[in-house]
Amino acid sequence: MPSPSHHVELALYPDMFILATDCTPVLLISYLEAYLSGLERRLRERMIAINVSNSTANIFTRARTHFLILRTVQLFIEPIQWV
């Protein structure tokens, strides 16, 4: 696994969770995309396949307002569904 950055953490039990944190959704998505890019590169190098269709993306916030998801995040050119 690529090493997490300052804004990204990993939880590996029982599945893998990638946690990106920031106050701004745009930055949060960019941190997540950067980590997924490194993860994809690592998986390709080791010829490891994963089922992206079983993956989801969630945003948890303390704010009581809704905000729009600006763009999708992808892994292996397959979009990860926001739920």
C-alpha cells in the first residue's frame, strides 16, 4: 500500500477504508484522488486486481447542510459511486 499523506489515513480491518479529511470538499476529493492514483499504480505493479464496483465513497460532515459532490473519483478508470 502507498504511504498515506497528512490528510489520508488507512483502516484495514476487515476491509480497506481510505479516509481523507479536510474542511473543503474540493480539497478532500483531491487528496482522495491523489491517494487512489498511487494505489492504482501499486496494484498494477504487483498485478493485483480489485473489484471497483464493490467500492463506495462517502462524505461525513458535522455541517447540517448538504453540498454537491463536484466530481467522481475513479480507480482503474472506473468511477467509484458516491453514497
